[in-house]
Amino acid sequence: MLTLNAEPRVKLGKQAESLLEEGFVPAELYGKGFENVHVKVPTKEFLEIFAEAGESTLINIVVDKHEYPVLIYDIQRDNLGEQIVHVDFYRVNLKEKIVTDVPLEFENEAPAVKELSGILITSLDTVEVEALPIELPPHLTIDLSVLKTLDDVIRVSDLPASDKYTILTDSGVVLASITEQQEEEVEEEVKSVEDVEVEGKTKEEESSEEQGSQQGESQEEKPQEEASEEKKE
């Protein structure tokens, strides 16, 4: 079992925020039938243990040389969701069953995604489980290789059963399914016959039209010049 060292803390409320700058995370140790204890844990050590244990694996927390079996029960982060600013440790009775969320791990690739170009849809990241603290599974594995067609689904009832724990989430809930890709319709601009004809004119045709227009203008000017000459005579 993983072990995390903690120290009692006297800084409470807003004063506890200064612990973050000192390399500690403010924490609370509590449980059914136990007195609350204010503690602080080294940030680096906590992050390493949390990455391995998550929130469903029992760990030991040591305070003043006393060991307590706990679950990492609740984590608070800053407004950006990056830095952990507070942690709750739930002290458990090893002889009493508890209810907690156990993470789901999806493995392998669905043939319907690879061969039929389907899209994988997952609905939950955790399921609710009841068990003795020492028998809680760290995670439950879902094998996606069973999704071979667009109609295949994986439900809670398909999760591996065990006599050590009970899954409380509704057995009919769909955990993973495949949906068909929607093809995007590309609308092409329909051009009129006139537009096509205008665009289809060559530079030579446009040039000849311009020349014809210029000749017509010059022919109209000549009679006017001849008329003015006759008047002079």
C-alpha cells in the first residue's frame, strides 16, 4: 500500500494559502466516527501518489507516526483548474463497505472505427462501486475490440463481475457505442447559361467587339465632317 507523509497544520482559512508557496497542499483528514484533523502534505509527493492511486485506491497517510488508511476523496483546484489548492482524505473503517467512483479504462481499438470509419462515443468516465476499502478495484477495463459493427454497444452489465465488489450504476447504461460519420454536403454554385457564355468569351472575341464598336463611332463622325465642309463651300 502506498504511503504519504503528512504534518499537522495550524494555518487555517485564508492563511492556508501561504502553504502552497511553501510547497505544501492544505488537507483535511476525516471519516465516519473519527475526529477531523487539519494536515498539510508535500505537493510533489502527493502528486506522485495521486497519479498512481487515483481516488479509488486505498493509501496510508502518516501523521505524527500514526498511520491511517484513507482514500483521496476530494480535490479542489484553482480557477484555472491547474494547481491543487486543497485535498480531502477520507479515513475508512477496513471492516465496513464504502461506496465510491471507480474510473473506467478503455483499451484496444474498435473494429467498427478502423474498418467502417465509425466514431467512438463514450458516456461515462467512472461507475459507482460498493466494496470493502481493501477490495476496491483501482479501475475497471473496457475492451473496445467487441465493437465490430455500428450497432454494437457496451453497457454497464458488460463490465467484469466480481464477488469482491458490487457495481451500483444502472446496468442498462451504455458506456461505449459507435456512430456513423456524417458526410458534409458541399453546395456548388449553379451558374446561369448567360454567365457561362460571358465567361467563355476569349480575349480575341472581346477585342474584336471593341474594335467594331470603335469603327461604328468613327463612321458616325465622318458624315458630320462632310456636312460641315459642304456648308463652307
